[in-house]
Amino acid sequence: MSLVIKKENEKKIEKQAERQSGETAQKPNMVFVTLVSIVAALGGVLFGFDTAVISGALGFLGERFQLNQVQLGWAVSCFLIGCIAGSAISGVLSDRFGRKKVLIAAAFIFMVGTVASALPDTFTGYYIARMIGGLGIGITSALSPLYNAEIAPAKYRGRLVALNQLAIVTGIFLVYFVNLWITSFGDDAWDVSSAWRWMFGVGAVPGLLFLVLLFFVPESPRWLIKKGRPAEALPILIKIHGEQLAREEVLAIKEVSKQESGGSFRQLFMPGMRTALMVGVVLAALQQVTGINAVMYYAPVIFKETGMGANASLIQTIMVGFVNLVFTLLSLWLVDKVGRKVLLLIGSISMTVCLTVIGLAFQTGQTSGPIVLIFILLYVASFAISLGAVLWVILSEIFPAPIRGKAVAIGTMTHWVADYAVSQSFPPLLSTAGPAVTFWIFGFMALVTVIFTWRAIPETKGKSLEEIETMWAKK
């Protein structure tokens, strides 16, 4: 009897070993995938660096070129015009030439723009250079998360795409210290003549790193299959999944591609696809009209409204950047565990409350204490854990392969247009309507985000890109 039991136990152990071996064989090569995703996400560092560098340089620029209020607004927002143009062309270019080649071109364009921004002796030369740099950032902001989504295993796609947002906030956080460090090298006159040039010029360092490393990453395997080159895609997928799962994935991608037309703009408005496009475009706009970049660009101005001095407002601006970074890190851990929709709901509800309280504090004059700082930090944390990271995840995964590049480009362009509208309107809104009404407007838009998320956004956690395509086709 004991011999029978012993043999049964041995069989159970063998079966368990076989099952564990099979599971191990099916585990993706996360070291390779993560390294490749980190390289692509470095485009986000450029994004964050270039959007935030103006916060330190703006005052010196204003003095150097004797800018009025309208010109100061243009000094900030001219960069966004380039971003809008770059994101608009990113889809067509990447669908034709490939994700990798266009990212390399974007890194080069960014470097040209950032170096040129440090050299001009006229305001016209400055804003032309900033628009060139913005062109590169607009392209990378669309393609970096898209590339990561196309190369990532479904189980880990959320956090790998969210690496892009982590890179963005890392760039923002670092640039605050870089700006502070540069101003320590001279007096006020040196700051006006030279400090702002170095602030822009330093951006060439991460730009060069991004450009060089891009030559060592593979092309998107899904793009290769879409272009009828599965033999080139298979070795990349084998590196990620192992041979058996890689061959299955090639077949699955080819099968979905057969059922779809060539990826024209007309296809964006077909049943199912227009719903996906609406979700992407509206969410991209809501990410900006809830006020995050008004806080990021104009944090020192907001804190001065509470009666604080310049040094105190700068320290609090660094605190905003630190909170943004920490909670973006947290979102990477949560996005594949909790899900996209849940994070969006929790974050946008919290943002609504925080913005309402900030408005009340300004309305009642209760700004001398820490309440405004506390709730701005809570607002930034809520954004970072939800809309900040989740937008790029959703944009990169909800569209079918033939139209993915074009659709992500439209969503990203919407993001930059909304960013431009908010950054351009915030200073006059602050001076005319006042900070209370301004923050209540942002709070109302956060409430709209809650409702829109609840009614319109599906949960895509754990689904392959091909499964998500099938889901939209049923709508």
C-alpha cells in the first residue's frame, strides 16, 4: 500500500515539475523587454525636460529680450506648436517608415532644436528653435508609448508603457535641480545673459543618449508583420516569448491583420473604431484641461499668489516635482494589478475634491497656511497615479494595428492642443477671473473625467492587443 502511495506521490511531483517547467518556458524575457522599453521611454525624459525647462528660464528670457505679457505667453507656448505638428505627422511617418527609424529622426530633430534654443540673439530666433525642438518632442510623445505597447507582453504592457510617464516626470523633476544648479554659477546679470542658454543647451545630453541607444533596439515586431515581414518579426518575438509562443503570436497578429483593411483615415470612423477614437481623443483632452500643466508650468506663480516669496515658491515647486515622481512610480506597480479604469476613477475623484478645496481656500482668503500646498500636492499625486500614466497606456493599446499609428497621433495631437490652450489661457484667467474660479473650472473638468471614465472607458488590463481589437469590433 505504501509503495502505491509512494508511486502516486512521485507522479504528482513529476506532473508538478512539468507544469512549472511549462510555465517557466512561457514566461517572457522581461530583462530584454524592460531594457528595450527603457530605451524607448527615454523619449519621455526629453518630453519632461523640455516642457519644464522654461519654468526656470522664463524670467531671464523676459529680461534679456524685454518681453511683454503676450510675448511671455508665446515664449512658453511656441514649443507646443512644434509638439502639435510633430504628433500630427508621427502616425503617417511611423506607419510608412517604422517606429524605430522615426524615433531616431525625432531624437536628431530634438537635439537640433535644443542646441539652437541656446544660441539666438533675437526672440524670433529663440521661438523658431523651440518649435523645431517641439517637433521632435511631439513625435516621441506619440511613438515612445506606442512602441512599448507593441513590444510588451500583455501581462506587463501597462507598466512598460507607463515607463514613458515615469520618464516624463523624471525629466521634469531633474530639470528643476539643473536650473537651480546653473543659476549658482553667476550673478543676476549672468543669469540674464547666459544662464537660460545653458538651461536649454543641457537638454542635448539626454537627447544624444536617446539617439545613440535607439540604434540598439529592434523594430516593432507588430509593425513588421503589418508590413508583410513576419520573418524579421519572428526572431524579435522569440527573444521576448520563446519559440512556441512567438510563433503563436505571429499567427494571431497575421490573422487579425487579414480581417482589417489597409489602415486609411476613413477606417478611423468605421463602427467600433470611431468609439475607440472618441475615447482616446476625449481622454487626451481631459488630461490637460484638468489643469496639470498649468500647475507644472506656473507653480512658482501660483505659490506667489498665496503670499510666499520667490525662494519659498521655488522649494515648493521642487516638492511638486518630487510628489509627481513618487506617485508615477506607484502607478507603474498598480496599473497592471488594479487596472486602468479603476485608477482613472480613483484619481479623477480625488482631483475633483482637491481642486474644489484649493478654489475655496483662495475664495475665502485662507492661503497663508499650508492648505494650498497640501491640496496641490494631493492633486498632483492623484493625477500622477491616474491620468498621468494611464492616458499613454490607453492610447497605445486601444487601436487596431493598421490604424494604430494614425490614431495615436490624433490622440497625442489633441493632448498638445489642449496643453497649448491651457498654458496660453492660464495667466490671463488667473489675473481676470482670479485663482478661485480658475481652480473651480479645472475641478469641473475633473468631475467630467469621472463621469466619462465611468460611462465610456473599458477595462483593458491583461488583454492582448489583438483581443482589444476584437472587443471594439463588437461595438
